Amino acid sequence: MAVVEKERRMWHWVLLVVLAWAGLAYILLPRLWTHHERQPGIAHLPMVTQTKQGIPGDPIDVGLVGTRDDVVRAMIAAGWTPADPVTLKSSIEIVGSVLLRRPDPKAPVSPLYYDGRVEDLAFEKEIGRSADRRDHVRFWKVLDAGEEGAPVWLGSATYDKGVGLSHYTGAVTHHIGPDVDAVRDLLVDDLKAAGMVRTLYQVTGVGPTLFGRNGGGDRYYTDGEVWLARLTVNGEKNANPPTIVSPPPAVLMKDNLWRQIAGLVGDR
């Protein structure tokens, strides 16, 4: 009887530990880390894109606030080139760029879907000598007027590290690097350096993700935050450093912890 009672108490404590862990991991911490106070209009929106087949794609990790013209001007000023639409001609050109190792700074990006529609805008920044390696970002307009009274665009920024076959469908595709936060931060830094940002702040995205997979089966990891940049108007350069709004203390603590974790497991 003593042995049975001892086992019963052991399982009782195991159950309590599991319940405490579940409550912390799935209820308490997500609530502490979730914040949309600077842009509440996007709180209900999904934070992952989809492929045409409905497979979850790249995470949403960056956003811009401004008109379409403001976005285009800012991205060009930051050194990012608008991507050509996908046509037979542009598709042949990107194949030639990869095979012949020649530049194609306007190479098209494959379509991704957000909230049921393909991207509104796409930009890229070449790395190396051809279109097989590049940083790129897709944007979708999600609000006609956000908290600042201007349109809000959500985007997914990733690094194409080479061309290969999709792990899920076998189709030819670009494979992305796992550290999507690095591309997001690079894009934000480029916009800041160009003087195109007035205010910079975070909102919750997909949430901390260590073993994510995109629509091609590529691994990615992210702190789960979306950096939103309020752009200057009409391409006017901001002579002063942008105002950076700190996130809530719990989010700041999570971000600091995440950087340490990502440093142990990450690569680009």
C-alpha cells in the first residue's frame, strides 16, 4: 500500500507540473507578450502568409505606415529595387541570371498570399552576382487608415540563399535562410539610414518561433515581432533620428532572452 500511495503522489505532482507548464506556455506568457497598442486595427489579422496551395508560408515580420507612393519612394531610397511582375519574359530572365551568374536586380519573386490575395508590392536587394541570392520583401496593404491616419502595410522579409526544389511539392523555388529577423532588421536599418522613418515600434506577429517551416519546407526562426516603421511623407528625408518606441517590459525581456537563444541555434 505504501508503494501505491507513493506512486499516486508522484503522478499527482507530475500532473501539477504539466498543468503549470501548460498554463505558463499557452496562456500566461502569450498574453504578456501580445501587444497591439500602437496599431490595434491589425490585432485580429493572421501573421503568416500562405502559398497558392494554402500551405503556411513565410511569417509577417515587418510593416510600413504610409501611402503607396511613400512606400515605393522609401524603399528605393533605402536601396531596395521593385521586383518585376511574374511574366514569361521575367521568368526566362531570372533563369538566365541564375544559370549564367549574371545580375538581375529586378528579378520577380514567387507569389505569396495573405488574407486570400497576392502581394501588392515586392522589393529586393541583390547579394552576390545573380538572382539566386538576395534579400527580398513582399507587402500587402491591410488597413486604409491605421492609428496615424495613413495606410498600413504588412510584409514578409526573407533571404533567398539559393534555388532548389520545394521540400513539400517538388517544384523549383528559392530556399530561404532561417534567420528571418536578420532580414527584417536589415530592411529597417536601411530605411533609417536613408532618413525615411519618422517613428519605429513593435507589434506582435507570429510569436516566438524556433522551428517554423515555410511553404517550401524551409526552416525559420523568429522572435515573433513585427517592426512597424511610420514613413516620411512624399519621400522627404528625416534629418533627425527616428523616434523608437520601446515595447512593454515583458516583451523587451522576451526579446533579450530570444537573442541569446537565437545566437545559439542560428545561422543565416
